[in-house]
Amino acid sequence: MYAVGSGTTIDNVSLVNGADDGVEFFGGTVNATNVYIENNEDDAVDWTEGWNRAITNTYVLHTIDGFSTAVEADKDNFNPTFENFTAVSSTGGTALQFKKESGATLTNVLITGYDTNVEMKDDGPIESVIVDGVPMTSTNDDVFNGTAVDISGWSWINARL
């Protein structure tokens, strides 16, 4: 999504087995809610160029090798918000990768099964990543123990099975 504005509604989205990023924001002020991303080949959620809104109720599932990250954040820190975010991997990999000066505010995040929870790719400030109201102080912090997003009621996902 390139410079999509806040007047747009993105809700109840399922992205499965994509050959690139699941959802990518190139700037803009759009929010996304109820997003399910499974086995995409690159990043599940990616942003650059100043995206600064929120993604709420997001479930990322990695069960095959070859993906890049659950989240890739790039460039300046416009502090987007993640609320109720679950990322599950059965193949390791990196969950959250922040490049340049990027960061985010994360509330109720559960990360499980990844080799690396947080990577500050270009030595940006770890304090730009705020988890449950507290700036991170180390990539070794184990602070991603939130409650999993409950997708059992998302019939728009289950209908594809």
C-alpha cells in the first residue's frame, strides 16, 4: 500500500502463501485490523517511508522455510502501533527486524518459535521499540509473552480450509 490514507478501511484480511511480503506499507496513515498472514515468502508485515498508524489483531504463522521476518521496519521512526500481535514459527527465523532508525509501540505481543525475537539491523536505538509501555533496553529482553490473538472466530479464514 503506497501512501494509503486514514479514510481507507482494511479489515478481515487473509494473506496465505504469497510470493513476497504479506502486507507492506509505503508511508501513509491507514490502519489495518484482523489480519491473518500465513507462509508468505518474504516479510509478513513490512513498512517504510514513514507509515505511522496501527495494525491491530494480527496473526502471523510460519510453518515453511524461506520466509524473511514476521516484521520488517525500515527508515525513520514514525512509531507505528501494533496491538494484539501474535507471530508463531515452527522453522526458526527472525520475528522483528528494525532497520535504520525505525521502531514501534507494541502492546500485547506474543512471539514464539523464532531464533531471534528482535534484530536491530543497522544498530538503530533499541529504545525506539516500546513494549507494553516500556522502551526495550536490550534485544535479549524476553518481553513478548502476551496473550495470543484468538483466530477461532475469524470465519473468513476458516472458510478457505
